[in-house]
Amino acid sequence: MSIERPEHGIGREVSDWWKTDIIDMSPGVIRYYGYPIEDLIGNVSFAQMIWLMVRGDLPSPSQAKLLDAALMSAVDHGPQAPSIAIARMAATCGVGLNNAMASAVNVLGDVHGGAGEQAVALYRAIADRCEQGESLEAAIDSEVTAHKELHGKFIPGFGHRFHPVDPRAPALMALIKQAADAGTVTGQFAEIAMGVECYLFRKKGKRIPMNIDGATAVIYAELGFPAPLARGLFCLSRSVGILVHAWEQTGQGGRNKGPIPRNLLWSYDGPEQREWQKAPK
């Protein structure tokens, strides 16, 4: 039985303090966008549930497969990734898992964690130009040039400081091609991303391969997710690696581990030792 919501007066003002299309709840009742939770449990995967919560309806199995691939592929990249290192360092400071996870997620910003969002925005800007009649090559040149002028030489989604070729990207792009061949997605953004990679090769004289951010951005764009959600979805994905590294470090122990071993010191560029002199009265 649902609680009746008041139609007017103070009660209505209270019930309207928050408004949401996401969840309807009363004693004994939980519904997400109208779907009873008891119908979803055991029938809907976590990736499908994420889609439902973000989009308001359930994906097709093939759409869910693509989303699941994007989410699982980015869960971890080892302690050389700042977010993972921070999770482990936080764990050695004696905080709980939630604190370690929050510390790590909070550094997923424009530089570490934001490239997927930026790549989706770049792909969509190129797509918009193509819809207005520009050729793909001209649209790529215009948007990549504009991005460099605004943000510097790094193009989000391409190149990797650790991997000559990011092994995750080709596997994801193969899944996208399968989905495009099956009609699940159009393949438009895959074509745009590959066009950007070719453009960078022509300009640089060397290949700058697509990385995981570029490939997951293709998936998110093909599935119709707005650019800012690409970062949010990456945070969900990477939180898995953050959790398990914090948990592993908790089991390993250690106290106050910093970013470098304690027998190594940082470079100091400040003044030489100075003597303090009391100022005259």
C-alpha cells in the first residue's frame, strides 16, 4: 500500500521539497521509473541497472553488452594511476574503505579521469559539423585545431604515457564494429574516432593510437550518453579498482606509506640553510 501524497498545504510543500522521476517509494514499495525492485532483482544486471537509472528505461541486451564492456574495461590501471595510489596511501593512514575510496574518487578530474568526457565532447562537435554539411576531414581539422588552441597539444582519447598501444582500445573497437554491423549502433562515432587517429598520424608523422578513454568515449557517444556522464560512468568503473586496492592494502598493512619509499627524498630547490636572527626591538 502506498502513502497518499497530500494535494495541497504544508504536507504538499514538504512532499514537493524534492521532486524526482527516478524512484517512487512508500512502505513496502520500491519502484525505479515504475519498475518494481522485486521484478528487477535476479533479472537485470548491474550494467542494465546503471542504464535504467541514468536513462529512465532498460537497454536492449546488445546495448547493455556495450555498456558493460566500457565499464569493466576501465576498472583498474595499477598503483601508477594517481587514484589507485591515493586509495592505497589512504588505507595506510588508518581510514576505512569509504574514506579511502572517497579520497581516490576526488582526484578523478580533468587530467586524470576527464579524458573520456572530453573525447565525447570532441566527437559530438565533429558530428555536429558533419550534420551541417562539412566533410569529416574538414570537421576533424576544425575541431582538433580548436581544441589545441583552447586546451593545449594533448588530444583526449589518444596516446598513452605508459602503453605504446593501449590493449583495451582495439578490443573495445572490435565490439563496437560488431554492434554497428548488427545495427545496435550507427558506427558514426567509431568512424569519427578513427578519423581523428588518422588525422593525428598525418599531422605528427607518427601514429598516436586511440587509448581506452577514446574507445569508451566512442561507446558512450554511440549509445547516446551526454559527455558529462562519460566522466561519471568512468568514476563508477574506476571505483571498483579503487575499492580492491584499498582492501588489498588494508590486508597488507603498512603505516603512513607515501608516494615514494621513505629512503628516497624529493628534490629541494629552495634557499640554503639560513640562520634565524631575532628582530631588534
